Amino acid sequence: MRSLLGRMIATVAVVLVVGCSGPSDGESSGADGGGSSGAVADEGAAAGGGGTAVDPDRQVITNASATLAVGDPAEGAQQVSELVESAGGRVDERTEQTATGDDQGAYADLVVRVPADALTDVLADLKELGEVASVSVSRSDVTGQTVDLDARISALQTSVTRLQTLLDAAPTTEALLAAEGALSGRQEQLESLQSQRALLADQVELSTLRVHLQPPGVAPPGGPDGFVDALGTGWNALVSAAGAAVVVLGVLLPWLLVAAVIAAVVLVPLRRARRRSATPAPATVADA
């Protein structure tokens, strides 16, 4: 009887600990609030009691793009790659298109990752590689999201530690199975949050820069600027359209010849038959 009573008490204790150790909304909110309060306290301490201070732990994701006019896009892409690697970054994507018969068809596109504190210098150094046609930079503050993830990860780590302790001391099979199921669920949630936090940290640490390289004289995406540029763009469009028309004619010409032969074979006998049917028969002279 005492053994049964002891098992029942142990099982109830496992259920209570599992339920209390989960990262509920109230606990998450409390953890977030604690993290926010800690951040505010740190800011106050950094400010020294007077004036406004910038939070050194501010998390910002920076994305940038640039368009360069260079003589050789392939060579320019190599120079951009070397510039990024010398700044401590890396090249994630690189695409090059060689001109077929005209320099207007050559281009290169790169997606590079640059340390956030070196992005400004890298954008300035691009001017040495060619004519910078356009530059755009956008920033997104993810400090709140980072604090929330850190608080949730901390709560889950505490929950996992409690469940592991309870698992080691489980007195019955039922208590052991309950602790293992709860521990597995908490560990999955913890790994998912840690992956999100690692991705966020990578985006904050390394800014994303997209670079497009093209030969000089290519019309900008917004259209030609001025009468001379419009005239050149129109002439290029006319030449392209004429070339396309010649290609289409070359594709259709064999089919047109075959269609003409078939029409001649079918229509000529039909016309002859119609002419014969339209000729009136000679009148017969009745016998006197």
C-alpha cells in the first residue's frame, strides 16, 4: 500500500514539474520584461546618469546594392571578390555573362557578405573599380527580436535542465516516460530557437551586398536619359527587332515552301475539274 502511494505521489510530482517548467506565455513575457529591464539598466549605467547614450548591443541588419559601369564585367567581378575577401567577407553568389558579339550583352552579378563595420569602406572602394551608377542601403533594427529569442532560449534551457534532473531521479516507469516525452519536446523547441538566433546573428554580423556590373553606355533600368540616349536606345531596339524578324523568317521559310507544294498539288486538279464542269455540252440536232 505504501509502495503504491509512493508511486502515485512521484507521478503527480513529475506532472507538476513538467507543467511548471514549460515556457508559457507568462514566463516568456516575464523573461522578455526582465531582458528589457536589464537592457534599460545597462543603458542607464552606460549613460552615467546624464545625457543620451547609444546602446552598444543594438542589433541591426544592413542590406545594400550597387551598380557599377566597368569595361570588363568579368574582370570587375574578380576585383570585387578580392575586395570583399580582403575586408573579411565572402562571396555567396557570382554570375557572369560574356558578350556574344557586342559589349552591351556582357554583365556580372554578385551577392557578397561583408562585415557590418566594413560595409561603408567597401562601398567607398567600389569607386576605384569603375563608375558607380547607383548605391542603396537599407537597415532593419532587430534588437527586440534578439532580446525575445534570448529570453525564450534561456527559459527553455532552464526547463531542459529541470527535466534532465527529474529524469535521472524518476522512481517509476510512468514518471520516466513522462519526463522523456517532455524533455524531447523542450529540446526540439530549444534547437529551433537556437537556429533562429544563429541566423539572426549571422545577418547582423555580415551585411548582404548585391553588386551588378555592366559595360559603360548601357541604358539604366529607368529608361534613357535625354534625346541622344533615347535615339541610341531606339536604334538598338530596331536592330534587335530586325535580327529577330530575320531569324523568324528563316525558321518559317521551309514550312512555307512545303505548304506551297502541297497547295499546288491539291488546288491545280480542283481548278481543272471546275473548268470542265463549267464548259457547256454541245447541242444535239433533232432528226427531221
